[in-house]
Amino acid sequence: MSIAIIGGGIGGLTTANALLRKGFNVQVYEKAQSLRSIGAGLSLTPNGLNSLNAIQPGIVEVLKHAGSLLHTLTLKRSTGETIASNPMTLMQQYGQPILNIQWSKLQAILALRLPSDIIHFNHRCVGFEQENDQITVYFAHQKSIQPDLLIGADGINSVVRQTLVGDGFPNFADRVSWRAVLQYHHELLPLNTSTLITTPDGKSFLLVDVGGGYIFWSAIAPSADDFVHQRATHPKTRVLERFAEWVEPVGAIIEATPVEEIVEQPICDRPPLKHWSKGRATLVGDAAHLVMPFLQQGANMAFEDAYELAEYLSAAPDIETALNVYEKSRIPRTTAIYDRTTAPDYHPYQADGKIMFNDMTEPSQMSQDEFETWLYGYTPSITH
């Protein structure tokens, strides 16, 4: 079976690795001209790490050397008072830690495990057509291919999703984020820690050790305007204004970050779909189930998708059967995560900064401990 994956990000490369190990003929098509550095960090949680290890045995040990194991999570108010400083015990509970790593390092490690000739750069997908049990994928510059299966791993503004579902742009969640990764040292930022600073008005600032002397910072603030890129001032000015007079090292790390390294984006999500597939096309990762970042599950859900999709395709008698089973497994789980972050009474942080999970509506009414066990306790163990 020939499989075309649109998107050379984390989800696309993980899916390619999973399918190659099952013996499929896989090609990855990426619109960029090369793998490019992105100013972002990721938290890889036990469910995601277990999925990656099932796809590529031993890869988690490589990632541990490239990133930073989270030992302590510290919560603070914007005025500097420490609310809590808790040791992370996920390794003991779930067999894997929380691993913080630069997005670009993770992408490079995943790419190095693929034959170099299967990643095709400068291929911007513009859509596809299906007719008579055949699919044709179109790229800019009048290029086209006819794979047996098309997988859309093209992220938040997925072209494959728009052709498949046609549900328009993602929903703006009334929040804007700024983020960057830089080499930085501060006495208030010890190794193997994450520091979350919050205010009751919905602003937060996260500082994460991602290994090798690098810090990932992410700021979130309420906003009625998602067209941030159209404003006259540059992102550094805007984030400094929003977080003026916050406890150090907030101001210091923003000042130390070159303006061109600051990524400013609206925070978006999409309501869950009833189906991700049609004919010979399906979706993985953010293209399928974009959620707000509060649970840090974007990449981890993509790892789960990749593992399960490869397993079902290798075992099912045909593509339609495989995609039906894939949807039935993945949609309820990803919908539960969406519901958790968008329910009207959900607040990621209370006024004093402590994490709060209220009882949620269907599909799960779980306590915080129950939800954590359900989320992190995912084990890749599909049997055919």
C-alpha cells in the first residue's frame, strides 16, 4: 500500500515512522523548503512517550538525553509568592516521566529515523479528489500524486481537512499566546523544573527547562482580537506591555529574547468531528482534533493516533475497515480531552493558581485523579 502523508511536523513524521515499521510504502510531503526551527517547547507525557516507544523502541531514551525530565512543578502568583512546589511522581505511577523538549529537536530526531528520500519539501498541498476508488492529491506548481491512502497531518489549518470536511477556520478561543525558546540562565529557574505564574484575570506565564541550557517560555493573555499580526507594534512590545511588573524573571527573559524569535499566535480549537475519514483519506493530530493547550496533549495525542492508525492498517482486510476502527477508537478519547478544556465551568487555574478539574459532562465525569489515570495510563497494547 502506498501512503502519502501531508505535513512534515511532529504528527506527520511520527505517523511515517509507525507505518514504515509495518512495511508500508510511505512518502511525506511538506510545504516548507526544509525542516525549520520553531520557537516552541513540548511536554511529552507518559501516554505519548509509551506510544512513541511502541512505534520506535528505544527512542524515549534518546529523547531523554535531548530534553529535560520534569522533577518539580512550581506555581506562583504574578507578585512572586509561591503557592506550591510539587515533585512530579509520574514515573513511579505510569512508567514514564514528563519530558520537556524543544519542538525542533523532537522533529529532527523523528526525521533522522526516516530514509531521507521519503520527505519531499516544497510540496504545498492544495487539495485532493476522489473518484472510482481512486484518490488524486494536488500540489502547487501543477504536481499531483495518486496514493492508495492520504493522511492529513497538516495541522491547525489543514488543507486535507478542508477538502475532507469543509468546516472553515478554527475557532478563536479569545486568548493570544507568545512563545520562544532561548539559551538562558537565571537563579530562579533551576534545572528540571517548570514554573507557572498566573493571575485571576486569565493571564499566565510558563517557564520550562527544555535541556541543554535552553528555556521555553509561553505567555497567554485574554484578547478580543485574533488578528494580532496586523497590529502596528511588534510582538515583543505587546507581550512586555501585558506582563509589565510581573515577578522576575518574566520581564528579564522577555527582554533577553530577540524580537524575531517571539512567535505570536491566537489560541484556537475545533469542535470534535463525528468522522475523520472518507474513502481513502483520513486525519491525524491537530488536523483531526485541535484543542486548547492547557492539558499539553497536542503532540501526545498525535503519537497515539500514529500508533493506532498503523496497527489498524496493518491488520484490517481493507482501508475502509481500518479507518472505521481507527475513528471508533480515537474520536471518543480525543473528544473527552476537548470536553475537559471547553466545558463552561472549566478553569485551568483557580484565582490562587492551583490546578482545578471540575466534574465534567459526558463522555467522562471524573475527578482529577481519575482523569489523570485515564489520560496518562494509556498503554499501546492493541491485539489483532
